[in-house]
Amino acid sequence: DWVEALGPAGRLAYGVIYFVLELLAVPATPLTIAAGYLFGVLQGSLIVSVTATAAASAGFLIARYGLRDMVIDRASQFPAFRAIDRAISKEAFRNILLLRLSP
């Protein structure tokens, strides 16, 4: 009800909350269902699509530019990660595809 009381700002508030929770890796399904319940299927889908895309982009940029050195330092301690890194550097597309398809 507090979201409805905010009017259009409620949609923005929900989007900001969704964005932050997505960055923190909170499961998206309950958040997405809640958006549909609160705003209707069409508006909820629009809010979720825009916000999830923004959160994914922000997560990529944070990982790529903000935390890359830390991740490399920690991952280099494990032989499996070093092997994956070497393999990806040789045939990136094929190996990323195979990693995404593996359970």
C-alpha cells in the first residue's frame, strides 16, 4: 500500500529497491512477481525489465572494472580457475558457451 501511496514515485522506489537487491544477488522471482502484483502485468514487466537490465549492466561494470584485481588474486589460488582462464583466453566464445550450458 505504501507504494501506491507514493504514486509515480512508488514505481521509481520499487525500481531502486529491485536494482539494489539484484546487485546483492537476491533471487529475482519473488521480486518480479511482486512487481506484477503491485503494478499490474504490463507496468510490472516494464519496471522489472528496465531495472534488471540496469542491474545486470551495473554488476558487469563493477566486476569488470571495480573488482577485477581482487577476483584475479583470489581465483589464481585455485588451479581449476587458472585452467579455465587459460582456456578462455584461447577460445573465448566456445568455452564461455560450454560453461554457460553446463549444470
